Amino acid sequence: MRKKLLLFIIAAIFTFSSMTVLAAEDTADKDAKDKKSAAATIDTSLYYYNNFDNDAYRDAYNQLKEAADAFHNSNQNAEYENANTENSYYKAFSINVTSKTWEVIGPTGMQAVINAFLADNPTYFWMSPSFNYSTKSLDGGAVCYNVEIVCYNDYANGSSRQVIKNNIDISVSNLAGNLEKDLPDYQKEYLIHNAIIEDTYFQVSNENSHSGLSWSYTVDGIFNAKHKTATSFGYAKAFKAVMDATGVKCIYVEGNTKENDDSTYNSHAWNMVYLDDGWYIVDLAYDHPETTSGKNVLIYDYFNITSDEASDLNPASDWLPGIPTCTGTAHSIDSI
């Protein structure tokens, strides 16, 4: 009797242990499936557009995108406005925003739309975040708001702008195309991180003063053989452009460092990538420091780290909607 009871207890323990292991495996499988499902729903090519929770913002974004795409792919010259005044500028194009939409977004919302568009479209190197607006009367007595999008002076000429655009497109395509197709995303990210840093000089002085030439804040500074130098804004835009071309989920982020936290403008830019276990921070500019000897070096202090590890970076959540918190750990530099 005792022997039978002992065998029964052993069998019960074995069954319970097996059930526990199976339950743990089922939970792990479910977590993996949930993460895979979450990744499939993230579209980083329209990340900030998708994070607008109001149709008025999305309508303005779509209107801006249609006009910006047309200008980007044309050799149209930007128009010189307010000539011979201190307020002169080059107008790329204008859009008419309905009064109904404007009542919702206003000038602050229009700025948010432009910020989001530029963050989602890093190769639009010619487009300034600045804009002008005025009321405009339409036939029938209706009123809309005419929004003028500003083109950087360096890119006002349509023919030369197209040459630069084609060079950027080729550079991005070549960097993405040189990667083996079956590489995991984190390895693609690692190789492009290194390739951009090794071919570019970090403009520390312009980064801190925010007074550099326009190209130093764009992909043109990275990919133009005449420059090959940029601020963190150029690094982050170039990295996103190549990640988009490779299919790696990546967003562009602006904000401030702790040392510039009281700044009235965004003083730094970096990236976030989404891998299979979550979001990671990648900061190419901070992985490319200038040494006291003036020599540039490649490090990995800001490669695939968490938000807690990058506590000196403060993303501007009021500038771009839905900036995520980075918690991924499986693909830090130690895993590569």
C-alpha cells in the first residue's frame, strides 16, 4: 500500500512539473507572438503621422505631403519672397488649409505637423521647419489659411537641388544594398552605424551653437562628398534614411541633452530602433566624439541602449508625438 502511495505521489509531482514547464513554454511562446504582432503593426515610415490622434492633424499632414512630394521630385525653383527686406525667404510651395482644420490645429498644430513630416521623411533636405501663414479669401466668401513652406537658401535652385537629391538617393541605396539580405536587423543597424560614422566628421561647434550652414543639419552633410560633415541632426536623419531603405524599423528623435536642457530650441537629435524585444536608443553623433587631439573615433556608448541608460538625453515630446520609452536589452553591443 505504501509503495503504491509513493508511486502515486511521484507520478503526481512529475505530472505537475510537466504541466508547469508546458505552461511556462506556452507563456514564452505567447510573449514572443505578442511582440512579433506588435512589431508588425509599427510603421516607422509614418510613425509620427500615426501618432496624431486627431483627423485634422492627419488631414494637414496629408496635404503637406502631397505638395512636398511634388516639389521634392521636381526641378522647380523656390520663389524669393520679401526681397530687399530683413524678412526675405525662399518659398518652396504653399497649401490652403481649410478654416475648419485650422480651428483645430492653429499655428502651433501646423508646426507640429511640419515637425512630424520632416521626422518621418529625413531625405527632404531642402525643407525648413519654418513656415508663414495668412488668411486667404476663396470664391463664394469662404476663408482658408495659406501656409507657405520655406526652402533653405542653399537648395532654392531646382536643377542643383535635383542633383543633390539624386546623389542622396544613390548613397542611401548603395549603403542599404551592400548589406546581406538575410542579416538580422540588429546587425544591419550595427554595420550602417559604423559606415556613417567612419565616413563623416562630427561638427561639434555647430552642434553647440546651432549656427551652422543648413546642410550640416541634413542628410546632404552626410552624403555629399563636398561636405562629409554634419551635426547630430544630419547623422540621425541619414541613419533613419538608410534604416528605412533596409526595412529596419527606425524613428528620428529631437530633444535636448541635460547640459542644454534650458535651451529654447532642440539642441540634439538621435534615433530609436524597434527590434524583436522592444525599442532601443542609437545616437551616432555621441558614438563619434571629437578627442582632445581633434581625431575622430568610433565608440558604442550610445548603441542600442535603454532610456534609463541614456538619462542625459531628453526627447522633446512636445515637438514630436508618441516618442516611445526604450526598454530593449537583448541586442546591446555586448550581444553583437
